[in-house]
Amino acid sequence: MKIFFDTNVYVAEALLGEAAEEMIAATERASWRVYVSTNVLDELERVMTQELGCSARLAALSRRRIVRRSSVIEPGASRHDVPKDTKDTPILRAALDAGVDYLATNDRHLLDLNPYEGLRIVSMTEYHDILVAEGIILS
């Protein structure tokens, strides 16, 4: 399986800890491939420092941790678009270019597209339930 986590999953991992952290760790234990884009990494640093008031050091450490455990993909130009929020378009394109099975997000504009051309777009809660159903996380 291949997974692309949206920025909000990584923000939840960095700030809220346990639930998001458990999902990401379980994904790694299952040897599922995790993909990320520079767009998500840049957005993570911006959100953590500018919107949430975290230190630049914490944001940079979070970015490095993600890069170490993920394959970085840069989406190419394509016809795929998120009409209700074009800022989400690079996330959709990166997930499609990576050929992932799941895009985990809590972004309503992305979730409303599910399913999208073979890509399952799921909330963090739904992704957690998938991991439980696969026996990767015990409920």
C-alpha cells in the first residue's frame, strides 16, 4: 500500500501527538510506502511557525523527520484540480503522481472529491479504521 498524508496530518502529529503519531508509526511498521511533496513540507513549516506560533527549530525538525521516512515527489502539471480550493490542487496532484492508494486528510475540499480516479481520499479517522481493519493497529 502507498499513502500520502496531507499537511494537517503532520501538524496533528507534531502538536497533538498520540493518535496521528500512532497512525504514521503503524503505517511504517506495515512497510507501507509514504509519500510527501515539497508543497506539504513548506506548508507544514509555514503553518507551524506563522499560524501556530511554534519555533522555527521545531518546524524544521518535523520537516526533516518526515523527509527521512518518506519518498518526496514533485507533482507535474496536469488537468487535475480542486475547484473549491485551488491551494489543495498540488496535494491532489502529488498523491495522483505518486500513485498512492490513500490520501489521508481532514480537508473538506479534498474529502468531498472521494473517490477521485482510483484514489481513495479518507479522513484521519477513516484511515485509522483502515489500519484497524488491516490488523495493523489494534482497536
